[in-house]
Amino acid sequence: MIWCNTTGPLFHKGWYHLFYQYNQESAVWGNITWGHAVSKDLIHWFHLPYAMVPDQWYDVNGVWTGSATILPDGQIIMLYTGDTTDAVQVQCLAYPANLSDPLLIDWVKSPSNPVLFPPPGIGSKDFRDPTTAWLSPGGDKWRITIGSKVNKTGISMVYETSDFIKYDLLDGYLHQVAGTGMWECIDFYPVSLTDSNGLDTSVNGAGVKHVMKASMDDDRHDYYAIGTYDPIGNKWTPDNPELDVGIGLRYDYGIFYASKTFYDHDKQRRILWGWISESDAEGLDLIKGWACVQSIPRTVVYDQKTGTDLLQWPVEELESLRGDSVEADVKLGPGSIVPVAIDSASQLDVEVSFELDQGAVEAAPEAGAGYDCTTSGGAANRGVLGPFGILVLADDNLTESTPIYFYVAKGPNGKTESHFCADELRSSQAPDVVKTVYGSSVPVVDGEKFTIRSLVDHSIVESFAQGGRRVITSRVYPTKAINGAARVFLFNNATGASVTASLKIWKMGSADIRQFPL
Ligand code: DQQ
């Protein structure tokens, strides 16, 4: 079986609902059905019967990605893409058969389906993944956006509706970016500039900006940009055109795709889920019989310190899985590797902060300008002011390890630029594993230490730098650094500076996942 992207997440009557693209027949993509799981706390999960299967002419080739909208009267509208008998992408409407059922077990596909066909000028295979709807300016209609492309320009089309059955295509595009190709799984939502809570999808006005995210089919990464939404002109404008959708910031610099947020009105937060695929060979997935996982749910807020980023952070419920902990304060001279006194380190929550010796930073010559994690050759390559960080999923002899680290470069103007990277190059001795060095530059605001939080779960490492300003998810497949043999180290591979590390690690319990019936 394969678990692909999150679709239509929502909160209803005390339960979080996760739907996902699912192939029950094989560990490769195909036969896409909506899997369905529910949880009261995002930690204890129950698998329910499939919510929707490909059984109609308009979705027989797959019940693809969709989004939920909760109307003011409590009705739930589920819009999704169906792939028809002729492989045309159409939009379809579904709703729960019984709203009073907290588990929303039965779903009804509307007799009016499909409710939208590709409009003139749009390819029949380039029309998918409707968003959650938001209220039109008059408050009496709803809008959704759907991704597509025209030639190589990625576009976001907007439809307006009052009943979710008949739609008008609005003039122009909400946004477009040349050269970015097909936009999948668009997400469009407001963030508060001043508050730490999330916002429901229809909120707009003073103190609010809008995030546009699109999943780039060409490079399989989720890109976002922050900007301003003008509902009258039906236009969204990025704050910084150089950081536009598809060419600027990513949610995650590792493996993370086709993500989706929803507003959790119970806890007033916006939660993001992403699809983490495998980086070993497809043949191995077929042998093990499954592929892909969902990310730990993350809250998303605007980064008030930089004004240019989002902050993603694991939901607080995750902390209920924390068990025994270890703390350490360590000074790491240049070229040092220090083991942390923890064994069986295959399920961890790691929080660590680093202070770089300020005198050394000032004394350092120009070094590392133009550094790029992805072409750097990884943590083994030493510079004056980095790399320094942690090694997770390491064995005692360091035959396998995955460094999560910072690298500080100093430019000709004396200014430093920080980078946050994850290096899979020595993560596994297994053959047929793609090993990458991931990462990006990361703003480190005056007065901030360098901080990492890493969630380690056997083959998954989700790492958050600077409170979630940058995130990197890795899939690694250690053969030695497993279960009881997995260790953690602190390291400083800089040649010209000491680093003081302050660390706390919790061993983590497992999420509880059970089959229906409850
Ligand atoms: N996968 C879904 C589509 C979506 C794509 C089909 C994302 O709806 O565009 O399984 O990878």
C-alpha cells in the first residue's frame, strides 16, 4: 500500500479527520482512494473505512486531492478532483451522509457531479486539487482556487459559487509565475501579523497577510510566499517578487510534498500536514509492501521577527509522547565530536541550541561566501565557522550517521550568513538509497542562538531551525544505527571557532494507531 498526500483535513465534533491519497493494492501510486483516519489528539489514531473509492465514471481513475470547507451552519463541503474514464480531471462535490456522526464514516458523492470541467484553454490533465473555500467580499458567495498551467506558467484560477454546484470562473488569475510549470495542491490562507493563533480561511483585513503555497509538479517541492490578497481585484501579490511562489521559499527543504493546511477552530490554530515519500528504490517498497508517511502535524504562523517567513512547529500534543530525557551543556572545540549519554536513540525529540564564539566570528576571515548546503559535499567539509550541529541515527563507530547542522559563512562585507543543512551522505550502508544534502540559508535574527529541534523516528528525521523558520525532512535507512544501537552526538567541525551547545533530548513513545472498529 502507499499513503500519499493529505486531502481534506478537518476538525468535527471533537475529532481530527485525516484523509489521504491511498492505493490499497500496491506500494506504488495508482487506484487512488481516500483513506480516512481520526484522532482526538493527533496522537491516538483510528483507521476508518475508506471515505471514497473510485467507483463513478467521473472518478474511476482516481479520487484525487480535495479540501474541506465548513460552512457557518456546520455543513461540510468536500470538493475533490476526479480522474474520469477518459482521464480528464474534473472537480466533484461530496458531503457527509450524517453530520451528527462525529466520525463522518459515510460520504455521499453529489448527483450533480462533476461540478467543474477544465475551462477553455486549460489542458484536460492540468486541472486539479481545489482549495478550501473562502467567503467572497459580499459574504454571500464562496471562492475556491484550482491550480493549472498555461505553457510553462503556473497559474491559480478562481471560481465563485453560492451552492458548490454551479460556478463562475473569475477573470484573470489569482496569481501566476512564469517558468514554474503545473501547480498542484494550491493552499491559500490568511496569517495574523500580530497574534500567535491561526486564522480561519475567510479572514482578511488589517493585520492579515495571505500565504499562497503551490506544489511544483516539475521539481516536487512545496513553495510558499507571503503577500496581500485583494478580493475586489481577485489578485494576490507577493511581498517580494524575488521570493515568489515556486522560486522562493519552501515549507521544507527535504522530502515533503503536496501538503495542506486546515484551520483547527477548536484550538484556533492552522495545522499543516505533508506527504513524506521514500528515498529508497521503488522495488524495495514493493518488497516491504508499503511506502510513504505523513509528516508530524505542524502549526503554521507568520514569523513576526523576520516578517518574511513562516514558522512551522510540531503540534504541542506531540510532547505527550516524551519520556526519559537527558540534558547536556558542552563546549565543543574546533573539530570535536562528543557522544550524548543516550542509547536506543531511534525515537527522539531533540532540542539543542548553539552559541558560536563571538570573538572567533569577528576574527574570522572572509570564508564560505556562496555556501550552498546542497552542493557543499556535506558535514565532512570543514569551514572556519562551521559546520556544527548534531549527528542523529548514528552508530557507536560512526559508520552511519545523519548530521543536522549549521554552517556560517562570512562575506566580503564582514557580514555572516547562516545555513541550515541535513546530510544523508553517510546515513546508510544500504544499497539503492538516494542520499542527498538538503538545506537552505536561514535568517538568524540578532540576539538569537542557533537552534535545532529534530524529531527522529527510525527512518524519518524532521528538523526545525530557528523555531521553525526553516524545516528539513529526511528519509534515511540506517542498517547499523537502528533501535538499541542508535546514538546521538554533538559535533563542531569548524576549524576556527568553538561552539557552546545546550541540549535536551527526550526518548519518544510511539503514536497509537489502531484499526476500525474502535
Ligand atoms: N497527487 C494527487 C493529485 C495531486 C497529486 C493524485 C500530488 O490530486 O495533484 O493522487 O502529487
